[in-house]
Amino acid sequence: MAEEELGTEAGSEETKTGQFAPQKIYIKDLSFETPHSPEVFTEEWNPVVNMNIASEAKPIDKKLYEVVLTVTVTVTMEEKTAYLVEAHQAGIFHIDGFSEEIIARMVATICPNILFPFARELVADLVTRGGFPQLLLAPVNFEALYQQEQRHQQQNVVPPTEAETKH
């Protein structure tokens, strides 16, 4: 198992030893649809690609977490769907010895970073097997997405008004 030491806070002399290790990587769900085949194969290939990505984590027990990365790719041509891929790439991760805040960050950033190459390969293989040109998904910066989500949540937190704070 990989072990690493993390400071509890910037500048803190106290450190914690935590353990992190992927236990299992697997496909949880997979879908591929070509609603306009075979006609789509006779048209000039000029696609518009739309990718949505999401991740979800849930504890299995005290030290194990399942993280599911969902990648949805919709490719259209002139408002018709050429194909739609939805892949749920999952993993079970052993995470122990970290604060809840650090664990939340790990399952939102490190775990999806581990799962994404598997999902990327799965999508590329499936699209090619579906008879379409290879599709290579661009890398995703999960750390930046996590920070963006944190800023969004902080902006949506409305501080209590003066009237609400008085008893």
C-alpha cells in the first residue's frame, strides 16, 4: 500500500500518516447507442462532440470507498445524434488515516484521476467498435474542477442576516 505523510495544515509541524491504495477498477455500467444508423455512415463526417463528466463517491465501510466516474459523450451531426456513449468507470479505494476534508478532496480528485484513463480507453474502444472514427477524450483537470465546485458552493452560501442572528 502506498503511504504518504500530509501536514494537517500549512505550516503545521504535526503530520499524519495516511494510507491510500486502489483495490479494484471495474466497469459499473456501459451504454452505446447509434439511433440514426445505418444512415449516419453514409453522410459526410462532420461531428460536434459534447462531453459531460461527473463523479460520485460513497463509503463502503470505514476504510473503503467506491468512486464512480460517469463520462457521457454525445456526438451529433446536423442536430442528429450520431452516437451516444455513457460509461460508468468505477473503483474501490482503500483510504485510511486522513481527515474527512482530505478524504473528500481525494475522492473528488485523486480517484477520478486514476479512473479517467480507463474510461478514456473504454470510450475510444467502444466508438471504434461501433464503426466510427477513433475518439480520444482530452485530459481532465479534476483538481481544477474540485476547486471550481468549492468556490461555487461558497458563493451560494448566504450568510445569515442581522435579523436571523438575533435571538
